[in-house]
Amino acid sequence: MGLSGRIRTRDGWAVPHAVVTVTDMTGSQVLRAGVDGEGAVRDTTELAPGPYTVIVTAVGYAPAAATALVTASGRAEIGTVVLARAGGTELPPPGPWTIDPVHSSVGAVAQHLGISSVRGRFAEFSGRIEIAQNPGDLEKSRVDAVIRAASIDTGNALRDGHLKSADFLDVETYPEITYRSTGLEPAGADRWTVHGELGMHGVVRPVDLDLAYLGTGADPWGGTRAAFRATAELRREDFAMNYNQVLQAGISAIGTTLRVELDIQAVQGESLPQV
């Protein structure tokens, strides 16, 4: 006898702070119940047979409504009610997430000779993401990452050596590239703008990332992973990398703008699994 159901996010995570309110067809409240730590509502209050409206609310989420029909047995099952983040913005569950470099990529694209693109990637990097505990404070979530500058790889040893030199990254003097977020701003459903500071070649500049949250899922090692994709544009001159070779036609051999492309997998928890 009573009401039962589950409250979940789009990714299937429990919303343990949700509240379920039941009203009859006149709009009068007949039941109000909280959910347990697993996002389940199991209330034994006896309800008269008939149709009811169920409204589910939770801080940081848009309200959801459903119809429940109480049978002659006095039971009503509302099934799974999915809540969307307020404003349509989504992020993974709160707490720490560790970036997995084996299943992630940090790349950059530069224009070459004005007609094509050269792609490179950094093979060695690490990072940590902290999702705010309070759903109403998601904008306070943080990300910190460190890239080993000497791990640049464009598929050409001669070009890589030049990029590591003082003309560009100067890896002997500045071995690390760092990024630390300073804020997070929703930019649409599942999209965010990450405000942060990029440290490269001895210069620290504000750089925003256009971030898309792709969802979460279980991995083969018993953990949970979240996926993100992010892009940004940088100007080499902003980081004191002014080298260039100008061709006879007045075209720069290497473009002054870089497009940064990030595909990130993060594992839930303070550390990566031992596999």
C-alpha cells in the first residue's frame, strides 16, 4: 500500500535530495515524501483509488510532473522519473574525478602555408576535476591540469624538435603547461564555458574552454567514467611565441592561431584504477 518509484538524472544517477508531492484532481495535496539515499520513494500512506498528479522537485533541477493511478489495492507505482538540471545544464555526479590520459587526448591544430592544417598532440598530461557537491553551486566546480611540454608529437621529429626549442615551447626552461579553472558558466543544454588561466612559455593568460559534457558510463574495471569534449583558440603571440617564417607571397608558414581540441575521459574518484 502506498507510493513507490525512483528519481534519477538523465545519466541514471539517484537524486537523494528530491521531494515527491502528490495532489488529487482538485489540486489538494494529499502526500509529501522525501526519497532515500538511492533515489527511491517508498511511502506507505494509504491513498484512495483514482488518478493523482505527482510533482518531483529538487534543488538544482527543473521540476517534473507525472500522473499516477492508485488501484483498488491502494498502491501506485510512478516508475522512474527523470530530472533535468535547471536550465538544461548537466554535469556528472559531485565529487572528485581523475583524468585518464590513456583514454584522453590533448591536441592542437595550426594552419600550414595558408592552405592546410598540421595536427599535434601532447602524450603526457594529468588532471583532476572537482564537481561541486551542492547542485545549486555547479558553477563552483573546478578543473586543474598539467601537460608535459616536451611530449609534443606532430608525427615529424624535425618539426617536433623545433617546437620544443626556444622559438616555441622552450621546454628546457618551461617544462610544464598548466590550466586552472576560475569559474564555470552554463552555455546551453550539456554545454558550459570554463573560465580559466593557461600557463605556457612563462606566460599566464585567461583562456576559456567551450565544454560539452557527453555523459557517464561504467568501465570494465568496476569504475565509472565521464566524458567531455572541449575546444579553445589561442594566439601564439599572447604567449610570447613570435617566431614565424614569411613566404614570398606574404603568407606565414605557420599560422598565428592555434585551435585546441580536448577529448577527455575522467574516472570517478581520487585516483586511476590499477589495471
